[in-house]
Amino acid sequence: MTELSVAALALLVGWGVLVGLDLVSVPQGLLSRPLVAATVAGWIAGDAAAGMRAGAVLELFALDVLPVGASRYPEYGPAAVGAAVLCAGLPQAGGVGVAALLGLLVALPAGWTLEWLRHANARHVHRRTAAISAGSTGAILGLQWAGLARDAVRSLVVTTAALALATALRDRLGAAAALPSLLTPVLVGTGAAAAISGAVRTAGGGRRLAWVGIGLACGLVMAVALAVAS
Amino acid sequence: MKGQARALVRLLAVQGAWSYERMIGVGMGYAAEPLLRDLDAVEPARLPEATARSAEFFNCHPYLAGLALGACARAEYEGAPGPLIVRLRTALCSPLGALGDQFFWAGLVPIVMSMALAAIALGSGGAVLAALVVAYNVVRVLVTRWALRTGLQSGMQVGTAISASWLPKAVVRVAVPAGFATGLAVPLVCAWLVAPSGARALGAGLLACAGALALLRWGGARWTSLRVGLAAAVAILLLTRVVP
């Protein structure tokens, strides 16, 4: 297990803030996808492969989420940062499951903070309605920058919480911990169900649904062929 | 029209002040400000009301917001009546939301992420992931630029321009590869993460998958994928305490 330096922790916090901002505010460029967020976080923590493994499980869950309009959804980005840091400090057997569980536990309340942000922005807009109606450019710019700053603070809080939990668990469990071996397959299986469920729901029916099935069949054949070959 | 480059950059943060009050309206006003600045020289009396209109309630897919932004900015310069511009914005909300959500959130994003998952599961490492993220962002910026330019060129005729563009056809075409890519990636990721742990782990994974699928299909809206995941984790942790 690589010990996390202060510089690495500072980088991880910065990355988590960027990831949190990316989900809704700026730039919405896939940085907040758990696979991306966790891989980079794992790399900063000294084990990119561990980050990839934790991120892949959370990505399966995230494939079920359509972040449309005012819908409520979990926030997997900063949660994946914490999960990657935890996974990098645990043994590979069982470590992915424990890290993914931490990611799920953080993603749920992180999603609630998005609602808080939207309400806080709405209250601010409400207070500045008269100025906006009068065509004040300053009021619009102020609202925009305040919204971005609020989201940055929100992301900072969520990332810090995720990292605090991850480092506390790393210290408590350690690299030689005996972890529940079935947690990883159960969470991978549940994540697979989430991804399939999302794909089926999006496909609707007919030819599109058939292609989900064809993809599954091809993936299954490839997985079996690879297992046999190895 | 001046300020297009600044408006394009600001469009990347169009959801920066997302609120239940105006949704992305404030972000639209923020992105419109560089475009509307010259209105002061053309028709000074119109600038305050145009600025106010630009920040009114609006919602659509963020990547396609430039279509509405450009169209409304041009309409302001052409002196279109205010209520007509408000009606244009309102009319664009749903189609731009639906087209963008289907093309990006339900199409391109699952394709890119599933390809990345499959590549990583097959042992490619992070290089493919990085390449896919960069490629996606190039597409994202090009689409944002196209949207702004198309809006500015077509003004009140933006609806016709959208219908004649690549977008409606692409929305239809992206659904099949999205479903296929997700389907392909799932077994590969499962095999990569679970198969090395042996038959018992594989069995537990399959059982969890079947149970979760049943809950997600018939369990009602309360059973979101995250809650199912947490419930499964709690169940297996309790079970392994009873039967180690």
C-alpha cells in the first residue's frame, strides 16, 4: 500500500472538485464518469489499476442513470475518487467490493447535495429577480459565478468526506485485511443488472432491444473464449 | 456578430447556475451577454429587455443550448418582437432537450463508456480510456460550436435548420450501437473482475445479477440501481457473518 502524501491528497481534493463541477456545471466532458474519475484518482494515489477496477464497478451503476433536466440522481464522480483511493490501499481480493460499497454509500448523499445546490441557486435567483428583469448584466454574471462557486464548495465538501472515509478505512483495514470475498462479485453482479436494466429501458423495444441482446451474447462468447484461452 | 468565441466558451458552463427557478436560464443570459453587447450601438433601448429575456426560464440539453442562444440573439438584432422571441425559446425547450438527451446521454455517452469498459476489461489499460475521453470532448466542443453558428445563421428559422440538419438522423442511428456496446461490455467487465475469484464468486455474481434485475424490473420506482446495490451489499455482509 502506498502512503498518501500531503501533495497527493491535495491533488486528489483538486481532482474531486473538478469532477464534481463536471457533472452539471462545467465542462460536462465525461470527467465525472466514475471510470474516468476513479482511474485518475487511482493514478494519483499510486495505483491506477486499482482505480480502474473500483471505477468499472461504479460505472456499471452509472450506466443506469440518465442525468436529464430536473431529475434526481446519485453523484458517482467524487464518490469514485474516494473509492479509488480506498481500493489502492486494500488487497485486490475483496478490495474492489469494499471500495465500490464506499462509492455507493457516498454517491447517495452526494446526490442530495445537488438538490441543495439547485434550491440555493433558486433562492439567489429569487432575490435578484428585480435586477434581472431590469436587464442588469451584473446581476446575471453575479448569479452565474455564485452558482459555480457554490458547486465548487459542494464538490469540495463531498470529495473531502469521501477521502476522509477512504483514508480512515485504509488505515483501519490495511493492505493485509481479510475482506468479505463475495462482496465484489455481488456488487459487480448488481452493477451488471443496473447497466442492462438501463440499456433495456433506453432501447424500449423492437430492433434496439434486440441489439442489446446481441451485444450481451457477443460479450458472453468473448468472455468465455478468453477464460478458456487463459 | 461579435462575441461569438466568448459566447462559445461561456456555453461550456451554461448549467453553472442551474436552479429550479429558471433551470439553465441564468446560464443562457451569461452566454448571451457577449453576443448582445453590440445591441447597445444598434438599438440601445432594446438592450435591457433583450438581456432580461436572455436569462428567463429555459431548459434543454446543455450541448445544444447554442441553437436557442444564437437564434434568439439574431432575432434581437433583427428587431423581432419580444413576445415572439419568448415563444421561440419556449418552443425550442422540448425538442432540444429530447434530441440532446437521446443523442448524448442515452447514445454517445453509453457508447464511449462501454467501449472504455470493454477495452479495459480486455487489458488495454488507461490509454484507450484517455483517447475516448479526448475524442468525446472534441465532439462535444464541435457540436456546441455548430449549435451556436447554426442558431446565429438561421435566427427565427432555427426549427427548419434543426430539422434539415444531421441531428434528427443521428438520434435515430445512435440507439442501436449504444445498446450493443452496453450489452457487449457487461459480460466482459464481469469476467474481468469476478472470474479470477473462482466458481463460487461467479455463482454469487450471477445470483446477484438475476435478483437485481428482478427488483429493478418489478420492484417499483423505489428500487433504484444504487439502492439495490446497497441492499445486496448489506445482505451479503450479513450472510457472510452468519455463514462464513
